[in-house]
Amino acid sequence: MFTRTDDRITTSQAIVFLTNTILGAGILTMPRSVTHAIKTPDAWVTILLGGVVIIPVILLMVKLSQQFPGQTIFQYASRIAGRLTGKALCLLLVFYFLTIAGFEIRSLAEVTLFFLLEGTPIWAIVLPFIWVGAYLVSGGINAIARVYQIVFPISMFVLLISFAVSSRLFDIDNLRPVLGDGFLPALAGLKSSLLVYSGCEVILTLVAFMEHPRQAAKAMIGGIAILLAVYLMTVIFVIGGISIDSAMTSTWPTLDLIRSFEVTGFFVERLEFPLMVIWLMQMFCNFCSFFFQSSLGVSQIFNLSFQPVIFAMVPIILLFTMVPKSLQDLFLLGDMIGIMSISLFLLLPVLLAVIWLIRTKGLKQHV
């Protein structure tokens, strides 16, 4: 049986792990999906509302996990909901993680294909990344977190530099009028803003690996706060730089913003290339998180050794990656992942928390 909960990570590593898990391909497409949903310049309001709504979700996941120290949801779900029900819920979670892993690595391949390796077969781009991911995941969560600690500050530095330089295109009028059509459009787009937080379910396993699980709530809220700041900045700069009409129709609006200017005399005149290369690393990190989670789930649900499970997952992830036949199919899959995320939240933390509360109160009353 494989638990690996002896493979600990620090509080700062937990923050970076959560941030890198969620911050992937969504940053490149999020301005389009949110603006398309509300059709007003108030996308930043919707993103802010989404961040406020997701915080209670995070706290619920943390509190539930803290009731079972050193155990992941794949281990304690059966203790709460019963053996068969618990395993069925955990298998749904594994399927969800596999779907996101396939989506992220396919998105990485599509960006690479569009900007760098036109005409290259998808499988030829995807397979090397999956194998490198398998090597990283086999080192355990601490090895993954240490890689994230290297990649995350670099990706944030390049992103912030890109936004700072793009400020010459920024027009505040593109963000006006604020709530010109009232508050309802911002609320209507809340679903699309919640989708960008898909993957926060990793908290249900992450707490078990922390050296100081009592600090989990602060760490997870800190990770979400970083994500919220990055998403807000992205939406504001993209809409302010290329307007809401361009953001709604662009495939990769964030990259289109960076492509729309040159920095004459700078070390790198076209910033979209360093940003794209760094963000491919960020998307790879995102993929590795879900690769690890799905492999961990299978090994703990069926009491299997972790290392063989990793390599058995390689062809399965490749299959998930090749399911979308086109870029449009890929975006539809992204929307489906968001719906799955909301459904799994209702099925897992909420349902399990309610059952656990009923059981604990029932036991106290019985005593």
C-alpha cells in the first residue's frame, strides 16, 4: 500500500503547489471566456466575485481534511460514506483529475503547435511531456513542489514584466462604464469566473502532506489570493489593452495582447516568446499536479504500489489528451471540466462534510 504522506511539504511549498496547480492554460483563455459570458467590461468584477465565493469552498475542504490527519480524501472518504460509496466518489475524482491532466497537456500542445511547431503531429508534442511528467511525479510531492518553487517566481516575473510593458496600450476607457448595465451581468458571469478555479479540489489531498496542517487554512487562502490577484491583473490589462471586442473573439487573448507591441532596443523585443516559453513550463507544472493526484488516487483506492501506477497512467493520460479532435473541442472540454468541478464540490466536500457532521453529532448524543 502506498500513502506517501511521510513525504512532507512546507507551508510555503503548499501555497506554491496550489497556485501552480490551478494557474495553467486558463490564464491564456480566461479573458475570452469571462468577457464572452457577460459581454460588458465588468469582467474584473466577475473575477473578484468568483474569488470571494471560492474562499468558503476552500475553508470547507481544509476543515474536512484536518479531521483526518495524515490522510487524503482517497483514504478517509470510505470512513465517512462507507467503503463502496467512498470508493465510487474517489474514482469520480480520479476521472476528473485525469480529464484536467489531459486538457492541460493538450492545451500546451496546441499553443506549441500554433506558435512554434506548426505541422507537427499532436502526439509527437504530447508524449515527451507526459514522459517527463512521469519522471517528475515518481519523485513524490516534495520533488514536484521544489520544481514549482523554481518555475513559479520566473513565470510571475515574466508575466508582470509583460503587463508592465503593455501598459503603453492600456486605455482606461476600455474598462468603462463600470457596472454600466447593472450588477446582473456580473452575476451572470459568475459561473465562468468559478471555472478558472477548477482544480482546487487538490486541497483534499494536499493538507495530508503538510508539515504543519494547522496552517493549512492560511496557506490555501494565501494561494487563492495570489491566483485572484493574477486573474484580476490579467483581465484588466487584456481588456484595457485590446478592448472587450477583441478579447471576446481572440483564441488566446493574453498572448495577443503581448504580441501587439514591440520593445525597441530591449534585450527581447517581442515579449510573447519568453512569456510563451515560460507559460508552457507553467502549464507543464499544472499537468504534473493532476498526474500526481490521479496516480495517488488509484494507488490508495486499490492499495497498489505508487511507482507502477504512474507508468500505467501514461497511456491513459495520452488517451485523454487525444480525445478532443479540434481546438473547439478542447474549449468545450474546458467548459465541461468547469461543470464537473462544481458538481464534484457538491458531491465530495459538501456531502462528506454533512455526513461527518451528522455522524459526529449522533455519536455525541448517543454518548
